[in-house]
Amino acid sequence: FCYTNSYLIPQSLIRRFLPMDSRSASSLVMSLRPDVAHKYHLPPWAEGKLTNLPKHGRLHLANLPTPLHAIGTSGITSVSKNKKDGEKKEILNRLEELDIKLYIKRDDATGGAELGGNKVRKLEFLLAEALAEGCDSVVTIGGEQSNHCRATASASRMVGLSPHLILRTQRAEPIHDKKDDIGWTGNILFDRMVGSTIYTCTPGEYGRLGSQ
């Protein structure tokens, strides 16, 4: 079996749809594993401009390339009673007049719900370094419903690291005193589902100590 994001793919299935010898199949399996780093290659536009390259490479966590969706601007002439709908149509009509093509970069599809879209881009480098340095855990901090913390926790589990999250919340003291609970909603549910160890601190504590 091989890992690709959060899925298991049998090697036999790979061979069935992509006929190859066992050595080639094993190479493909290794390239799909999220915990195996690959050499980072600069995009053409950055060649000669960026010199401080990540020495530990990057992991394969993101779903790339990120899809681009074209937004149609032609034929929008209907009138809506809803003021906001009317304003949107007016904007799109103006774009058509100026011959401007509008595209949406779907970064929500780059990482999926668990990896937080654009957050996965930095995590591919940070976690590659953590693995190369022999780390077994990751500690990070964010707000109570932090997308960054959710993505870090999920990505850490995908590559075999234990996530430890420090969440800023006004409820830190009652939670510490067992008079309240961090809860099970939103990103906190994701954090719990991947087995994160969760700590809390107040915004004031973070302001005093967070950068040390």
C-alpha cells in the first residue's frame, strides 16, 4: 500500500492502471508518499532571483496544480430585484466591456478541508525540515478556531509527527480550572479527530510570552 494525501492505494491497483515493472511501481509509490521529501526546483520566473533554497526539499502534500476557474462575463443582461445581485452583474458587464478575463485560483482545492488551502504550501517545507532533523512532534500556536493549527495538525499526522496545539482563547483560565471545555465545534473538531494534544493560553499570555 502507498499513501497519497489521506488515502491508501494498493500497489497492485497502480500496476493495473499504469503497467510497469516492480521497480518502477515502487518508485512511483515512494514519490506519492507524503512523508518523503523531494528536491525543490525553482519555478522559471524565480531562477537567478532566489538563492536561499530549502536544503531539505519539500513534501508532497498539496493537490497540484491548483485549478483555475474562468468566470464568465458575457451575456449578463438580466435585471435582478436584489441590489447586491445587480451590483455583481454591473461589475461583470464592465469587465466584459474592458475585455478583462477573470479567473479564480481555487486554493481551497489545493489542500482540501483538512489542509487549509494555502496553508499546505508552507507546511510542505516546514515538515520536510522537521523530518530531516529527526523530530517526532510539532508545536504551533494560533487562535481558538485557527485554520493554520488545523492544517498543521492534519499534515503532521499524515507524515507521522505528533501535533501539539496552543490555542489562544479568552476561556483559557476556566478551561484550565476544569470549569469549561474547549469544545467540539469547527476546527477544534478537526484538531481532536487527528489526535492533537491541545493546550490553551489567554491572548494576554501570548502577547507577553508568545514570541519568546
